[in-house]
Amino acid sequence: MPATIGATRQSALKHHMTKQLFQSAAALLASVPFGMIQAAPGAVVEPKDRAANHSEEAVRVAAFQGDRAGAISYTFDDGLRNQYLLAAPILNGLGLHATFFIVPNCVTNTKAEAEAKKPGDMGGVSWDELREMAAKGHEMGNHTWAHYLPKNDDVKAEEELSKADQKIEQEIGVFPLSFCYPGNDRDPHRRELVLRHHVEAREYETRMGKDATPQLLNAWADRQAAEHKWGVAMIHGLTEGYDPIEPEVLRAHLTYVKQHNNDLWVETFGHVALYVRERDAAQLRVIGKTAQSVTFLLDTPLARPPFDFPLTTVVAAPEATAAEAKTRDGRTLPATVSRGALHVECVPGPEPVTVTWQTQENRALNARKSTHQQ
């Protein structure tokens, strides 16, 4: 796997969103290609390469958080029992976050009701258990109210989307960022409807099921880094249920991915979608520069919230040993030094950001001046 500049992952932001905010951005988002090739339902599709082109000589926006080479989101469909019993503990043990696309009409109110369901039945995880998972950083996404999104009935489609959104927000406390089409049955018109409610829909996926091996899955992960892509994994059953993956296969693969944290950003579908949308809409302009500082403006035309996720801004500073980043009003932003560059985690907005840094030579000179003054 190619070496890339890594960075400490910033804490995931929680977003409370309203339908009105999504509608204000829906026309813009629906017109932007999502880096995908349309395919028949269930097909395995890889996104086209999307580079971060919003750059100047001194400053650029990283393609993915931490200037990693690629990104991966693991998504689990239908809320099956073993996703809670087997997948979540594996993810939690490795400190990884995933997205669980749930069907609220099928979710049970009690643990006893969930345990009574067959392993492959939808809604085999209770609301209390879903809240427990959300508290660990996992995302609960919309998979429609009753696993149905009609093609030719917009009123019914809106009802399926809205009822699920409202129930998820009511039970989990967070409006769902993400959507997954039932049966992966999608088309441009329904995408437009979905984007009135959500940041993004899952438009492509790589199936991980009963024929998966650690070697195959690890090779797929390597390709995401080598080709600078956002890979999206689709998983249903574990051990039992629809197309089940073996838990030890999943554990071995996720352990491998965790070991390559410097190359791959593993995060929920919703958070990567926020980053990608902001990145592709970013407007970056350098407005001041000295030998050891740069001031820039980074903004987007997207509505805030929900589009207030920090972007990694990379500043070229080959000799830097320490750095500080501040907005014009004095707020300090996270800034790190790595392999000849500075990484600044910056939420797009109208405030200029100034980054200053020191070099080894500069620090030595300051130390001599201090000693002389004493």
C-alpha cells in the first residue's frame, strides 16, 4: 500500500438537520455527479477518481481527511440481529465507525422482540440497541420506512422518506445524513427526491458476503488507496441471514485496514459524504503569504448546517517543525506537521485563516536570542 501523509482523526461531528436545509441545497447536489458509474441493482461498481482540484501553490484541500490516499465506508443493510451482536463489537474493538441503514417500521421496541426474530429478519435490533451503537459513533441511515421507494408515486416516496427520517431522529436524536435505496434500485429522479432530505445516497457499493476472504477484501482496500477512491462496502448478514460474511473474515479485514490508517480514512458514509461534497464545492484563495506564514480563505456555497464538516487543508512547508492556525477572530484550529506539510482542519466559512510555522533554524535562532537577553 502506498505511503501517504496521515493525521490524527478529528472527533466526528453530529449534525441536526432539517428538511428545509436539504431542500435549499438539493438542486445543486442533484446536478453534481457523485463520481459513480450507474449500474443494474446489486452490481459492484467503483467510483471514478475524484481529485481535489481546489488548490494553489502554497495551499490545497486534501482529497480525504488527513490527506490520506483513499477512504472506505462500511455499510450494513436492514438492521439484522447479528450486525449488533457480531459486527458492532468488532468495529468497536478496533475503534472504527460504520453506517447501519435501518428500516424503522421493522425495528422492535424491546430487546426480547428483537431476539425473537430470525437472523435474517429486518429490524432485528431494538431501538435501545441502535442508540447504544450510535453512542459508539456509528451512523443510523435511512433505508425507507418499510423498505420500499416507489418509482412513479412521488407522494408515497416522500412519505417513505419522511416517516423514516422523523422516526430515526425521534429515537436516535440525530437526523440521518445518509440514505440507501431498497434493493439498490435507483434512478436519477428518485435520487433528486432523496437529496431533498439527505446529504447523500449510496449510489455504488462493493458486496462483502459469503464468498469473501481476507485476501480479496484487503486487495480491494489497497485499490482504494492506490487509485485515490472512496470505497463503499455493503454487508447484510453475518454467519446467518442474507449473503452472510463470516465474522472472522470481517475481523481480519478490518484489522488490516486499521493497520493502514495512514493510507485509508475509515469513517461513516455520512461523514465521508459531507467531506466529499464540501471538498468538491470548496473555493480556496490565498490572500497573504510570507516565508513562514500563509493566510487563506476557504468557503463553499453549501448550506451550514449540515455542511460544516472540517476539511483538511494542506500547506506546503518543507522545513516546518511546529505550526499554529487561527481564524481572524482568534479561534485556534487543529494544526499538525507531517512530512514537509502542515495539515489544518478547517470548517469552510467566511473567516480568513492564518497559519504560521517555525523551522529548526528559526527555533534555534530564537533560543539564542533568548539566552542572550538573559
